Amino acid sequence: MLPDRCSVLEKGKQCVNPPEFIVSIIADKDEYMVGVTCEKHKQIVSGKIGILQNEGKVHDGKINFSPLKTVGTDCIHADTDDFVQIDMK
């Protein structure tokens, strides 16, 4: 499960925008997810991760933004009359 809001705090308040990107760091053959962000905060997140990398608090590597795709489904409601029993004789 992913958060339903951007990971950025503005003036102590959580951003209300839905996430648009998964933020990860690609280092050698590994990839580390560090959060999610909206388009508005993409540059801020990139800058903050760069600072954390320089301080040695986050893995060095390429910062990657993977777009999220929204998927919606209709809820499926089942009734006991909908079930079929199969006898394997």
C-alpha cells in the first residue's frame, strides 16, 4: 500500500495532493524507495534527497521518479446464492 498523500510537509502540515511519483534511489544494482511526491513538490524532494546524500544520511545514487498510474475497480459484492459447489467424484 502507498500513502494517499504526498510525503512533503509544508509549514508543519501534510501536503493534501495525491502522490504522482514514487521516489527512489538507484545505487549500483539496488533500488531504495524513499517516499512519494506530487508534481508540485518534485523539485523540493529532489533537492532534499541531494542534501541528505551529501550528509551521508541516504544512499548515494541516482534519484528516480516513477510515475504512478491510478487504477480503479468496481467493488464486487457476492451473495451466498452466487456460490456454486462442485463435487469431485
